Amino acid sequence: MKKMIEEWVRKEAVRKLKSKDMRNTIKIIGKGQFDQNGKVQITWKYVMKQGDHFYISELAENRECSNMRENLDDLLLDYQESEKWKSDPLEENIYIDVEAEEMIEKELIHNLQGEESDLFYKMPRENRSPYNRHKAVHYAERWWNSRNPAYPKFKDDCTNYISQCLAAGGFPMTGFGNRNKGWWYRNGKYSFSWSVAHALLLFLAGSRFTREVKTVDKLMLGDIICYDFEGDGRFNHNTIITGRDANGQPLVNAHTYDSRQRYWEYKDSSAYTPKIRYRYFHILD
């Protein structure tokens, strides 16, 4: 049974890489973890090499394996209880990536030195705190393949996850109480823009605290990319930038098909089409 699962994980990993540049992938690591209800979470790690640099891209997927329940005793994969975390969604008990810290610092210094000042125009802060990219990225790393119990769970969770990352970074909420307005979460209730991909796009496009840019190279860690896979004008996915590859291209985290440090274009996704459209949003500090 274990060998069968391991072989399945290996084949799935290779299948997911078919549209990638295999020359850059030097190792694939697949791991399966079963729970007592016959569900399995498969995590793949792709070790990528660009020149003298290495980075790890990760994907996670949950599968139902109810037909295997009777055979769980034969598996040599240990069942592990989920970690118990505090219910405060903004608790600072989150993952810290030292390399990401350094990249954020460099990008902020680059900004303060006045380069590309037309992009990084400082809006009046009024009574709001500046967007904290460190906390947004840290949150994205901590919860990339799990769900914060302080928030509702969604089958299509990409926008809910991105909203949580923005909230962790201190992005200001507006429109409380009206689901059709603003962007907000309070006491288990939330705006449509909190959980619906196209609604979040519309909110970001009209917000005083964002600036839409034309090219992805203008974005920083903690910024947002929106995806219209079919090119029909209806955007159906969102990601947050959490790193860069050796060529300086953004790597992103996302939910639904949980991804960490994934190349931003999503050409390896089954949802990708040649008609895909992207929109890029820089969060004003």
C-alpha cells in the first residue's frame, strides 16, 4: 500500500511539472499524510536551480481516500494531530523567513532612495498605519498549506487567504456591515470582496491605498496579483508575492490548490489558458 501511494505521489509530481522547464528542476519530493477519516494531504516540493541559486517551490493538495479506510492499519505513514493555534488572526506567532526579511528590507531601501518615485508615491496616511509587508508575508508563509481556525473555511479559498494576508499586514478595512461595499471582516461576517476573487479585484482597483501598475516588475513583496485564466474579464484567482527567483521574478503563495513560492505566471496550472490576463496591485505604504 505504501509503495502504491509513493508511486502515485511521484507520478502526480511529474505530471504537474510537464509544462515547466524540467532543466531547472533538480529534485521532486512528495509526501503523503493520512488522517483517521481516510483523507490524505499530498505535499510536493520542487527543488529549482537557476545558475548558482536554488529555491523550493511547494504545492499541496487534499484528496479523499475513503476506499482505503479499512487498509489504514497497513500504511506506514503516521497520523498526526493538527496543531492547535490561538484564535486571534493577527497573533504574531507566525512563520518568519529570514531571506524574505532581507528582500523586503532591500526593496524598502530602494524605495526610500527615491528610485521609481512615481510608482511609490506616499499617500497621506491620515489615521492609518503603514502597510506592514513583513507581517503580510510572514502570515502567507505560516498558513500557506493550512487554514487559520479564526476564519471561515471555503472550498475555493484563494481570496479568503489573500484577504487574511492583507489584514495581517494592516491593510485598512472599510464598509463594515454592508457586504456589497468595501473590504472587511468582523465577528464571522465579511464583505463579498473578502472571499470572492473578482470582487476583491474591483475593490483593489478602486482603493485609495493601492496603485495598479502595468508590469509585474513594479511590484514588491506583499503585493497582489489577480488572474483571469479564461481572459473573459471575470477574474477568478489571487496571489500574494512572497519571494523572488534568481532572475528577480516574483514567486507567489496561494490557496485552493495550496502553493508556496510558485512562479507567478501559473503556466503550470491546469487552469492556465493562452488567453490569461493579469492585473498587478501595489499596496501603498
